[in-house]
Amino acid sequence: MRASTQEKRTRIIEVATELFIDQGYKDTSLDQIVAICGGSKQTLYRYFSNKEGLFIEVLEYNIKNSFDPVFQLAEIQNESLQLTLETFALNYLKKMCANPLVGLFRIICADFNKHSTIPQSFWETGPLRIHQSMIAFLKSERVTHSLHIEDAELACAQLLSLIKLDYYSMALLGLALPDDEQLAKHVKKAVATFLKGYQK
Amino acid sequence: MRASTQEKRTRIIEVATELFIDQGYKDTSLDQIVAICGGSKQTLYRYFSNKEGLFIEVLEYNIKNSFDPVFQLAEIQNESLQLTLETFALNYLKKMCANPLVGLFRIICADFNKHSTIPQSFWETGPLRIHQSMIAFLKSERVTHSLHIEDAELACAQLLSLIKLDYYSMALLGLALPDDEQLAKHVKKAVATFLKGYQK
DNA sequence: AACAAAGTGTACTGTATAGTATCATTTTAA
DNA sequence: TTAAAATGATACTATACAGTACACTTTGTT
């Protein structure tokens, strides 16, 4: 295999990512992608089975790049519990409410919500894995010695929902989110409510 | 005006609602709508400026029909506070996570998230009005005599998020939700966490 | 009855795009 | 150097659909 082959594949995926997110799935034509990448449509079709196949690879590529850093965040465990959660929360919130995740989520729910395994596999490789990280954290001694958590799965879901609030829905709709300072304030309140709800 | 004119308009809107939700915006053609309604494309164009204009009316029609019952629910105030909230929560959750709201939300975020006032007006006439109802309730004596709520707006957002959890995202993706019994259990826990987080 | 407004059926225009085919050109490996 | 594989440029096929034009029919009104 040529040295440039993998680079080219990656380049196509990156250009496709940008266009899909910017214009939506249906409104992004393969001709457009090729025009920006350079090369020809034949090459694209040699790499990817078809438009849907390309999108699936776009998805895998971005899920990997976007969620992995969040997993790491979920494992930070210094300072106070409150501060740990606040730090995680702000990063989690900003990652979830921004591209590429928001743009790709829009496409999955609008263009693949029926007759496709994409939503299920997106859910399992993305959000669900974040949940698992957080559940493990909530079960750790670090947490259990100051909070009374009977059902870690539930507590995790509640914590993440308190963090996201309606900001995720607003991001999906393309509405403007508060600035960083406001978000930081919000996140503190979310963590506070969570801690009080699960205090011993 | 003919007696049937208003009925015909409504019929077009209802058929369009179903097709838009079922197939998405781009995949629903006006020819299809006309074929099911009967009548001709000219008539459709006499009633509605174009496809987008039709969708906007579809939206208004369904927002009105779907959110209004939820407002009423928010005003139920009998029995215990806990029971009142649980009752509201279950109905709110089921309404939010089902069609037509889910299907229309998908379209708004995928097909109108840019260069359109649709998201903003959807947000204001839908979710925001529910928030306002709930904020008023949380400020009522009924609530303030048993809970300590400094910021009713925040408390409202947190409560509704605890109720929705990730079920709304799952519904958008077309993933299956738990059955009614499970949802009822979930809702009790959401209300419990909220009450504990805001207890005096 | 006569007229105008509302509605129908059908065909058409213009445009867009997924996917394929062909053939020339370049790159790589031996 | 040479042959095979990869890539590129371009054109083509088939299809779909928003929006328009137009001739004709129905309905309500005067």
C-alpha cells in the first residue's frame, strides 16, 4: 500500500466531517467533498462503499477523537470531590455541546433514526462509555466515603443530566449558549445540587 | 370562502405532519403529500408559500396541540407535593419523548439550525413556556413552605433535567425507551433527588 | 343563468446528485 | 525498465423533486 493512501483516506474523512457538520448529510454532495479534497470520485468510491459508508467512518473517527479525552477527564481525582466534579463537568459540558459531536448527533437523529444500527452503536461507543467511567468513579472509595449512593447508575445519569441541563438541546437547535463564565457558575450549582441530593 | 377550505388546510397540515415525522423533511416530497391528501399541488401552493412555509405551519399546529396539555398538567396541585410532581413528571416525560415533538425536533435541528428563526421561536413557544409554568409553581406557597429554593429558574431547569435524564436524547436517536412501569419508577427517583437537593 | 373564485390534473422546467464507466496519467514494486 | 496497481479528469445514467403553467371543472354568489 502506498504511504499516502492512509493520509488520503484520513483527509477525505476530515473534509467530509466538516462538510457534513456544516451543511447536513443530504446537502453535502460527494462531488463537493472531492472538489475540496482534490482527487476524483472514483478514488472516494474505492475507499468507501458509498455515502452512508463514508458517514459511518466519519462517525467512528470523530467519536474516537472526541470522547476519548472526556474519559480521561473522568479519571482526574485530585483536590476536593467537589472540585473534581466541577472540573469534569465543565469540560464534559463544553465537549458535548460543541462540534463535532453536536453536528453529528443532528445527522444521526435526522437521517438515520430508522432502519439503521448507527444510533445504537453511537450510543454505546459514546455516551454509554462516559457513563461507565463515571459510574466506576462514583463507586470508588473516594466518593462513597462522603456520599450515600445506592444506585450508582442512577446517580451518574442524574449528575450528567444536571450538568447538561437544557444546554444540549439548545446546542442541537443551534441556539447560543451562555459564555464560559456563566457555564462555570452553572456547573457549580449542578454539582452542589447533586452533592446535597446524595449527602449522607 | 368555501366551507371546506379550512378543513382542507388542516388536512394538508395533518398529512404533512405525519409524513415529515415519518420520513424526515428532505425525504418528504410535496407530491407525496398531495397524493395522500387528494387535490392538486396548485392548491397546496395557494395555501402555503412553499415547503418551508408549510413546515412552519405544521410546527405551529403541533406545538399548540402538544404543549398546551402539558401546561395544564403543570397546574395540577392536589395531594402531596411529591405526588403532584411525580404525576406531572411522568406526563411531561412521555409527551416530550414521543411524536410529534421528537420527530419535529429532529427536523428543526437537522434542517433549520442555520439561518432560520425557527429554532428560537420553537424554543420560546414550547420548552420555555413549560419552564415558565413550572417556575411559577415552584414559587408558589405550596412549594416554598416545604422547600428552600433560592433560584426558581435554576431549580426548574434542574428538575426538568432530572426528569428527562437521557431519555430525550435516546428518543431523538430512535432508541427504545423503558416501558411505562420503569419510567414511573425512574420519575419517582428523579423527584426524590430533587426534593432532597432542595429540602430545608 | 352567469360570473368569479377556488380547486383539479397533468405536464413541464430547471436543477441537483448518487453512483458508474471510460480512459489517460502517475506511482510503486520488482 | 517495466508492468501492475492506483489515481485522476471527465462525462454519463438514472432519478428525484421544488416550483410553475395551463386548460379544465366545481362551487358559491348575485
